[in-house]
Amino acid sequence: MSLASSTGSTRFAEPMARLIEELRKLPGIGTKTAQRLAFHVLRSPDGDADLLAHAIREVKKHLRLCSVCNNITDLDPCNFCTSPTRNQRLVCVVEEPTNIATIEKTRTYNGVYHVLHGTLSPIGGVGPEQLRISNLLTRLTEGPDRIPLEEVILATSPTTEGEATAVYLSAELHKAAPALRVTRIATGVPAGSDIEYADEVTMSRSLEGRRAF
């Protein structure tokens, strides 16, 4: 099947069909939305299209994952992990890099982060080996240049997958460091919701009301 016919009953010139197909690969983008975006790009000035293409290339070229916390960064380690003003003994574990912005908006948290890039989901085929857990456990190991952790906050979303991930991490953390304080954010974030959409007040109360886990 050609690209021109695979995007729907309406046939497009192959360059347009190819752009629509690529846009459809983005999460949450269906065929109709991909078509609207593609035509927006077509109607935009050449300079805008060039800037978009350049921005995409720059993201792929310069951004990477921090070797310590797995946050998306252009520097390794990232600014959080190297900041002299952040509490390096306090680590907040989140599912995705976007969750960091939600917590930072509260202006009440001054520790560092660890990004899992997902949650446990047996149905979805996501096990512990698919998450970035190993370097979290490595951070518990004291070394000549490593600051020992005092507390790990499990800030995964209060969904079934998020709760399962928190339970698993709590067991692994206690096994690796029995004296470590492991806490869970309070239920100020509604059960079944995604932490990414929590407002500043809700997120702040969740952090303040965290409990031993």
C-alpha cells in the first residue's frame, strides 16, 4: 500500500502523505489531527518550517538522559544533580521527566530526582528490567564521591500501575538499605489520576503529607 493511500480515503501527494504518516506516530495524534498539522506546516512560511525541523534535529542531537537521575538534559550530570543548593540526600522518584516540572512548581521541594521512564505494567509487558531502577539502587551505595541518601520519596501516580511500582520500589530500597527512610506522597493527588496534571497546591500538599512506606 502506498503512503498516499494509507492515510485515508482522500489521496495526498506523496510528500504530504509521508508527513502525515510520521505525525501519526506521535502519541495522541490520530489521522485527522495529523492531517491538520501537516497542512499547517504546508501553509507556514518556509522559515517557520525550517525552525521546526531544526528544533527537532537539535533535540535529537544534544539531549540525553542524565547518567545519575535519568532526567532529560543537555549536560551530564544534569543541573539538579550538580546543584550545590539542592539537598542531594533527598531523592524524589517520578515516572516521567514531565513530572519534575509539576513538583518544581510547588516551590516547596529542594531535593533531587530520579526518573523511572514508566511504571510496572504486567499487562503491557513492562517489568522492572524495562524501568530505570538499577541506577537508583546504585545511588544508595556510598563511595568516595557519593553522598549517602537519607530519604527517597516515591512520587509515582496513584494509579494501579503507579501503586504497584511504589510497592516494588519500597521493597527493593529497604532490601538494599534497611535504614533508609522511604516515603509515599499523600493522596492529595486523586486516586486514578496522572501526577502530570496535578496543580501546584495539590502537589505541594501531597509532598508535605507523604508517609512512611
